[in-house]
Amino acid sequence: MKAPSPGARLVGWLHQQWQHKGVWAWLTAPFSLLAFVVLSLRRRLLRLIAKHTTRAPVPLIVVGNLYIGGTGKTPIVIAILEELRAKGWRPGVISRGYGVRAGSEARTGFGALDPSRFGDEPALIAQESGAPISVHPNRRLAWQALMQAYPQTDVIVSDDGLQHATLMRDLELLVQDVRGVGNGWLLPAGPLRDPPSRLCTVDALITRLTETEIAPPSLNLAPKELVARMRISGFQQLQGGQRLDPSQFLKFCANKSLAAFAGIGAPERFFADLRALGLQVPLTTGLPDHCAFNANTLDAPEADLVLITSKDAIKCKLLRDNRIWVAQTHSTFSDPRFADWLHERLRRIQTALR
């Protein structure tokens, strides 16, 4: 395993500190208290503004998180879009487009999108779901452009935006991972962008777990709580397009040396998933979230095969390296009636909007 970069080590250290109320938490607690005051005042002001803000003509769902960094929200968004389409809805997506220089107008598209123009996560969502997407930091501009370009859209899913107070929304789905709310404190003493009391105001709390992680105790705070299990469902060669299921890939890897790279919020989660399948991966490299990929990034000259995530694969399409294989994932909700619950809620909202 390669030694992580200084930046990655700092991020890892902070996440460790945020799991308990130790020295770091108490030293930075005054700043978190100030953040709480500022957030409260800002939210009140933006709510006043929101009363005079135009709302979308169709139901709008926000899928967000409290814990800073990656909580596995993107696979949940994709799974929700799949459930909606299976129920007959025609969903569209809005996103901030992290790391993309925004212009005065939102960018819209569907299918295979350029991650340098839309962002890696929006490009992945568009590719995996087939839903149209609109990208801009101003979510109101994003949904207006989406509805203009794709008027058949009858429900909008906002990838993140829980803290975007001026975005008029009908449903809030909060995603967390096994870390929950950490030590329960706001940044910088803790990992939260909103106080944990926010759990009581959302419509559903979704805990995203891998197949090997143990679900935390139910908090009984949100009206609906469920688990979304994410598993590796197969592997696809980046250049050749060959697809293998996990058992086939295990046989394919026999007597081959493997390396794995991940530029996601929690790289170790990806490496643990690979090990859980029975893969021996001696070289693992965690990279910063949203990291740009090039031939030098995947530095593993001795490896026969290089494994990456779907999110990273979006940025690797121009790499001519037949060793690269993409781990494909699938999320399953613990509540078999979650799609029905979501469908019925949206039908009532749709009726009220007419």
C-alpha cells in the first residue's frame, strides 16, 4: 500500500478526531459555536428570501448529507432515479457541478457528458441513470434550465442542496454512512455542516453501507429510516468493454498482480469492498475526492490489472491502458416498499401543484 499524501493524511486525521470529542474538538469548539450562530441567522434570512422565490412546477426531491465529504450519496441518487423510472416517472437531476467553473447559465445534457464541463458526479449520474441533468451552483437556475430543455420531466432530484435554503423542495432525503453524525458537532470541531437536530426535519434517513458494514442503531428521529446496501456487481474493462461478474473476475485475476486507485470521499471503503470479494490487492492508493486522472495518476507499472471506481472511470476515458478495469456497483434498499412510499408521496405533491 502506498503512503498517502500529506493532504490525505490530514483529512484522515481530521476524520478520526471528528469521531469523538477529544482535544481537537474542544480547542475548536468556539469556532463551531460561531458557525452555529451564523448558520442559524443565515437560514432564517434565506427562508425569508425563499418565500419570494419561484418554485419548480414539478415535485422536487433533495438528496443531501450532514457529514462533510463523501457519504456515498451519488450511488443513492442513481438508485432513486432507477426506482422512479420503474414507477413510471420521468426524473431529471440538478447538481452544483463541483469543481466546474460555472458561467451565467446552467449546462444541461444527458447520456455521456464531459466531466470537465459538468463535474464527475453529474457525469456519472447522467451515464448510469439516463436521466437529463442540469448543472449550476444556483439550483433555481439549474431547474429552470432543466425544465426548459427537457419539459417532459415530471420530478426533479437535486444531488445535494440540503443546505441550499433558497431551493424550494418537497421532499428531503438525508444520506449518512456508518459514521453517522460523528461527534455531533459542527465544523471545525466536528464533521457536520448542519446540527444533528436536522435529522428530525427530513422526510427519510438513508444509511448507506457496504455489504460488510454493520448498520448503526436506529435513531427513530426521521419519519422513515432505511439502509441502502451497496455491493460490487461486476467489473468492466475500461477500453475493451468486456464485462465479468465477480466470480468470473476472481478467476480472471488468478496469478495476476492487482493495484487499486480511488479518488472518492472514503477510498478505504472501496479497497475493503474489493478484499471482501476475495481479491488480493497489495497496492492500494487513496486519492483526493474529485481528483483529476491521467496516465501518471495510475502509477502501477508492475501491476497486471488496475482497478478503479465508476466515479473515477468517468475521467479516464481517454487513457489507453488495457489493464484498467472498473468496479461497477449496485445499491439495494432494505425497505422493499421504499419505492412505493416515494411514489405515493410524489403523487400527492403532484396533485397539490396542479
